Amino acid sequence: MDSSISRVSSGVTTGSAILPWVTSITTPRDHTIIPRPAKFVFATNTPRFWQGEVFGSRMFDAMQLAFPDGERMFIQSVRNYADKISDPVLKTQVKHFIYQEGQHGKAHSDFNKHLKSQGLNVQGSVAMIKGALTWFQKISSHKVQLAATVAAEHLTASLGEHMFSNDDKVLANAHPSMKAFYMWHGAEEVEHKAVAWDVYQQAAGGGYFTRTIALATLYPLALVPLTLGTMAMMYSDGELNVTELKKGARVMFGKDGLFRKTLPAILEFYKPGFHPWQTGYPDKFEQWKSAYQESNDADLAMQATLN
Ligand SMILES: [Fe+2]
Ligand SMILES: [Fe+2]
């Protein structure tokens, strides 16, 4: 585990002496999820390659194409179990989870309009994603849909924690407004990382195999359209060439590459005793959270995390 991730103590118990790899960890009872309205405006002069290089910028752009419809699916999959949640604390967390994901969907829809204004075929990609998700919801049980959300939430929280723990590397050269945008989304993913998990365990019956198969299916399935979407955007930009792809391979698979660095945290999901709160939260997430609480401003909260 990254040394800069601190452990929460409240509500966390560590487990079995007989099976030390099986832990019994729960969401802290006093953990709060804060509804924060999205207030982002994507200025037309925001650089097209806002990370200072082509691949990393377009990879984040391609990834977020799926967010508006993905977030709607996450919300629905949790809502399907709303009547079965008896814990009032979890009920409140679900309410705020739904608010946060709704705001993420709204903000990323706005960003998709910004991408469209750059001449990218955003509508085609979004329609394909929407079609795939609608089909998935049609053919899957509510439990499988929730397990997919649990797996996706683990991916977004792992990415968020990685971003806050390695902010000298991830988004290090990003345009400040884009960095603030992703830190806001990343922070809320960390903050609500266990909500879908707790609903899955408490209201849907839980189960190791359904959730692990969901992640094993979702992760490679997501990487294919992500890679193709990134390359399609680079092609539209006139930047699809060997030099940029080599740089992209480093961004993903190099020593500090996103894929390499997040994989160990992602694989933690396969431990039978896994719980999202076993990693606590990064110190800088706390810094961001209190700065946002004081200012109600994502730009100022982001700046407060810069040392
Ligand atoms: Fe989200
Ligand atoms: Fe989320």
C-alpha cells in the first residue's frame, strides 16, 4: 500500500487470527458523504491537449465519454435496492451517493459538449456506450448490475486514491481548471467508494464470485473502447503517429504508468476479506475535503493540495 495513504480507525476492525488475510472491515459509522453541486465551465480556450501531451489528454477525454451514462447506470443499480436497505446511515449515504453521481454525469455531459466543439464525433461514441449499457441492463439481473457498479466503483476509487497519492505525477502538468475538475470527481469517488459495496453486501446478499467475475469482465472490456476511443480522437487531431503512441505506452505501462501503478490496488478486490475502506484515504484527500468545505470551490480546493 502507498505510504501516503492513511488508515481510518473509526469503524474499522481487523480480523481473523486463523485466517489473517480475511479481514472484517466496515465503513466508519461517522463517515460523511457531502453533496457538492458541480459548477464547472469549460472555457473554449482550455488547451485541447490539456495535460501538455496528446495521449494522456485524449485518454482521459475518451474515458470520461462513458461517465454520464455509466453514472446513470450506477445510480439505477443502487436505487433498485433502495427498499431493501434498513440501516438509516446507509440510506443517507445512498442519497448522497446518488446526488454526487448525478452531478458527475451532468459535469461530464458538459465536458462532452466541449469536446464536440473541438470537432470530435462525441455523439457516435456516446450513443454506442448508451446502447451497450442499455443492453447490459436488459439482460442482467439487478444483482449482476449492482456487482458491475461495485466493480466500477472500485476502479474509480483506485484511480482517485492513486491521483491523490501521486499528484506530483498524475495530472502533474494538467491545465489548472481540468486538474480541479478531475480532483473534484476523484475526491468524491474516494469519499463514496463503499456505498455500492455496502448495498451489495447488506441488501443484495453479497457474494464473492459475482463481484469478482464482474471486475474480471468489466476491466478488460473497458480497456478496449478506451484504447480505440483515444486513438480515434488522436486521429481526428491529426496526432495518431508512432511517436505519440510510444509516449502513450509509457503513460499507461511505463515505470510510473497509470495501468502499472493502479493494478496492485485493483487486484486487492480479489481478496476474500476485501472492503473498500481497507485503504483508508490519502492524506491529500483530507486536505482537499477541508479546503472545499471552507471555500465551496473546486479550484481553491485543488490549489490547497499543491505543496
Ligand atoms: Fe462518479
Ligand atoms: Fe462513483
